[in-house]
Amino acid sequence: MSYGLFLSTVDKKPMYLQIVEQITSKVLIGDWPADMPLPSIRELAADTQVSVITVKRAYLELERAGVIVTQQGKGSFVSARADLNQELKKQELEQQVDVAIELARQLQLSDDEFVQVVQQRLR
Amino acid sequence: MTTALTNLQMIKRLVIKDWELAKKTIAAYMIAGIFTVGLMGMATTYTFNIGAILMITLLIVIGARSAIELVVNEKKDQTLPFILSLPVTVQDYALAKLLSNLVLYFVPWFILLVSMLVVIVSTPIYNGVIPLVVLVSMYILMAYCFYLGTALLSYSEGYTVAVMIVTNLLLNGFIIGLMWMPQINQTMEAASASWNPTSLLILAALIAISLAALLLTAYLQKRKTSFL
Amino acid sequence: MQQFAFEMQDVSIRYPHFTLDNLNLSLPKGQVMGLVGVNGAGKSTTIRILMGLIKPDSGQVKALGYDLPKQQVAAKYEIGFASDDMRLYKTQTLQWHMDFIRSIYPAFDTAYAADLLKRFDLLAEQKIKGLSHGQRVKACLLLVLARRPKLLVLDEPTTGLDPVAREEVISELADILLDDERSVLFSSHNTHDIEKLSDHIAFLDRGKLLTLQDKESYLESWGRFRCQVTMDNSAHVAGAVSIKRKGQIAEVITDQWTQDYATQLQAAGFHVLEQHRMSLEEIFVANVKRSR
């Protein structure tokens, strides 16, 4: 059995974040539809060969982001929220902006200069 | 530790395991033994003497191989950690080793000694040599107890081989000493075995020293706390 | 119900050239602990004490509720132990070893053993002396795994294995994660394996436990920053494990990373150019260097 997650140890992102992102994208593109039960934490850990604590952490993050809901004793399911898709795309946008901000910092741009760059692109 | 006797099941398993490991070699030695006894049974002075020398060699080699292969090599070949990962204490292990070695040496030793005696009795060979044959065989068994003890306590090839060499060098002295004693040499060519107080005393001493060596080994083994 | 797979309390042992100093180590049931340390750090000694093979000078050791070394016979029926210095009998076949183990442990699962044989690409009828190092390691693991022990203790299980064999071993270990009753302690100097599978990290160096923490928060607490230092200051910043400077560029490593550690750095005169997470291996090196 495989859940189709592809984790990499050379990726700079921590393992739990890779799980979060890959599950989120499965939900976004509709491979994992609303109300679909997720594999148990131990199942996913064994399948992806990462520790239970890492998967647990990923599930907590996914829950916080509203991608999944966890019911006591029943396990986790893909969230059935109507605006989930919208919400996830918004989160992705925020992440992309964070990346841009990081780059701006490396270029030693001030916040005002960064906003100017954004405004230029918006025109 | 009191567990030494409560874990008989595992001790038995370990002894059987050593038998399984050693049985092929022991079988080969027994075949060599039959050949040697046959040589002695041809009952000419020449073949008897050659056979006797071969037999002494064989008894020593079986013992040496047993002590090295089953004890020293267990550590050298690193099978010791494997065995100690099983449900045994180091004391169980030591006891099993002592038992399996004794059995695996004592049984071939006993068979060879008895077949020598049978050959001597049933052929024209003077039965008067019986005390000498028994005493020399007993000396070899005693020497075995010494280097088995050394092997079990030190797990060192060097020490074990050193004890082997010393005891075997002393064997020559022992045989010459026996031949020199009037109580032994005067009855050698007699028609029947004649045990006298001197030969019986030597036999008793050899048995007592062997037992003492084994008991001391068992006692010292129990006191060891770390094996690896 | 005991909740710990094993517990070591104030365990000390003294050798002429090595001392294990007041070790406190415990693993909750159903979890995986990775024991990290350089050669000679005390990993094997710790594991041997846990298996009852060495009696510590002082301290208490319990595994699966059994006192060690006193109740080691009962404990070893439920603990599976394999180490890289463990060898099988050269003159015998793997089948002989499997029969031997099955005669001792009623729980030995013959079907699972056959399955492992296939997955590890081993032949039951082959004599041990004909096996490569990797095959021997896998044979040892097969004998241990096939009895599904409650606690699996592995001393350097992947040392000297080629990448394919390592992957086979790791994937079998990962299967144990499915069962929340089974726990694993494994030591390695391959931090990569430990980084993936463990829930807890225990760092040993020179007989001392440097760290015992859950892996996620441990990895998260370390970070590396590449900074520009404008002034000619030998400034220090709280929480830095090491600061290396060359010209205007400085590398700062911290084990107290938080969201605003970068701000703290800025305030201390370090202009942050880049920040990185650190792999367990990098943390391992930094940690050992700091403690010495």
C-alpha cells in the first residue's frame, strides 16, 4: 500500500512540512476529496519511513490550517469546508509572498522598496 | 545467581547446539579411533606401539579441538554476542559450555578407552599394560580439564594453547616416570592386569585433580559479571 | 501497565579508560529512539547494560517491566537484540539458525521469516561463511524480526551496508511503526537513518548524555545564520553555540532558534543574509564540538 507521498531528505524543508505540502496539494487538485479518511498516523509513518512523531506533527499542522479534521477515535478526514479550496489557495499565495520577502531581505531592500517592487509588478 | 538451575531448558538447548556443531568432526575422529584401535589389535609389538602413539595423539587432538572450537572460537568468531542475546544469563551460558564440552570430550574419550581395553583383553597383548593405558588416558583427561578451564575462564587462544603445550610436555615425563616405577614396569608383561596400591593411588590422584579443576572452573565462572 | 519500553536511572559504570556517567534514559512504549554518538561515545556499553550483558556499578535498569540484569532471562524472551559485532555460526546454514531460534522462541513466525527471506534476498540453505557482510547483517536481523519482539534493540544495524541493503533494512524497521505496542532503540553513526525513523534522539559523547529530546523540537531548535558584521566588533549574541568569522561574514549556529532569533541577531549587530535549518549530522558535529 502506498499513499503517494514522495519525501526527500535532501530537501531543505523539514520532513513534516513536506508531508503538509504534499497532502495539501493532493486536496487542492482533488485527488483526495472531501470527507476522505486519511491513513492513520502509524500507517503513513510506516509507508513513508518517517517517524510517528513527524507524521503526528504534520497532521496537527494540517488540522490547524483546516485541511483536515480529526475526530476522536475515528481518525482524520479531508475537511468538507465549502471554502477550503479558496482558503488553501490563499495560504499558498501567502507562502509565495513569504518567499519573495525572504529574497528582498537578502537583497537588503527596505520594506518600502519591496512594496514599490510589488506595486510595479501589479501595474 | 540462582537462575543457573531454573533455566535448564535453555542450558539443554545450548548443549544440543554444541553437539550439532561438533558432531561431524567427532564422527571423523571416531573413525580414526576405530582405525587406531584396529592397528593396536594386530597385536605385534610394532603395530601396538604405533597404535598407542596414534591413540595418545588422537585423544589430545580431540580435546584440544573441542576446547578451541567450542570455547575460544565462540568469542573469536563473535558468535558469543548472538548466544548471549538469547534468554540466558552469562552463568547459564558458562554452565552449558562446561557441560557440553565435558560430554563432547568425555564420551569419545570413554569409548576409545573402552575399545582399547577390549582389544587388549581379546588379543594376545599382555593384559599387564592395562594399568598403564588407563593411567595415561586419565592423565590426558586431566590435562583436558586444565585447558578447558583455562579456555572457559580466559577465552584466550594464547593461554589455552600454552596450557595445552605444558600439560602435553609433562605427559612425556609422566609416562617415563610410570615406566620407571618398579610397581608399574614389573607387572607390564604379566598375563593379567595387576592393580597395586601405587597405581591405584596415582589413578585416584588424577581423578581428584580433574574434579578439583572442574569445580574451581565452575566456581570462578559464577563470579564473572561481564562477558563481552 | 508500565508505560516505558525501558528505563535507565542514574546508571554509571567505570572502566580504566572509559566512564559512563550517571545516565538517565527512557523510552515511552511504542516509540523509536535513535542513539547517536561517535565511536567510543558509550553507545554499545549503554546497549549492553540494557540487555543485561554488563552489570553497571550503580543505577537501575528496567526493560519491559523487568529488572536487569536480574530478570534478563524473562526480558530477553521479549527483547530482540542485534549488533554489528554479532556473527552467526559459519559452518551452519541460515535454515539451521532459523530452526535453532524457533526452538527457543514460541513466537517465531515461520511465514514472516519466509517473507523476510525473500525481501532480504537471502537463501535459507546457504552456509553463513558464504555470505557477504550485508547478507550476514540481514540474516541476523531476520532472526530477530521474525519473532516480532516487543522491544527491538539494534546496535549499528546499518553500518557497512550498501545503499540498497540499507533501504531494505530501514523499510523493515519502518513496518514496526505500524504497531503501537512495539518499541525500537537503535544506535548508529549514520545520522541520516536516525533522522528519518526516530521519535526521540539521544546524544552520547564520552560517556555523557548530551541531549534527550523528541526529534521534531530538537531539529527545530537548531539553526544556522550567515550574517554580515559591519563593525569590527567581536560581538556576542545570547544562545549562540558557535560564531565563526571571516572578514565581514560570520556564521552563527544556535540551539535556541525561535521566530525572532534573527531579530535578536540584528540587534546584536549581525545583519542576517541567510538562515538555514540544520541536518541532524550538522547538529551532531556542532554539539560534540561545543561539549568538548
